[in-house]
Amino acid sequence: MKRWLQINVSPDIADGVSRRELFRISAESRLNDDVNLWMEFHKARNLTAHTYDAGNAEQAFQVAIKLPEHGLLLLERLRKGNA
């Protein structure tokens, strides 16, 4: 997202911004539809990257099962923007 924004919107638009702000800017640029959902993906990634608890793994899995649909939509929008 960040690279696409830098290339297609402004070279410094995403420099030094928080993850939430990056997702918000991406939503404004029509790359994603739901900032909160992308924050869930980010939190689930962090949860599994730093712990090995079965409960955390299950929680992350419940979020991750939504990712393919939204990841493919993001990929489609990224490709359209670079066409």
C-alpha cells in the first residue's frame, strides 16, 4: 500500500505515518474499504509474531480467514491503479 501511494499519489504521503493512518490514506485512495478490518489483520499478525499461545493462534486464525478475500481485492485495485 505504502509503495503504491508513494508512486501514485505523492512520494512522501505515507512517510512516518502510523499503520492506522496508512490504512486510512489507502481507503481514501480506494485501495481498501475498511480501515478497522485492516487494523485487525495487522493486530493478528503481531499477535502471532510475538506469542505461541494456542488461544492467540485461534484468535488470529479467525481474523486471517477473512484476509484472502480482502487481499485479492487489494491486489486487484493495486493492479488497476498501475494500468
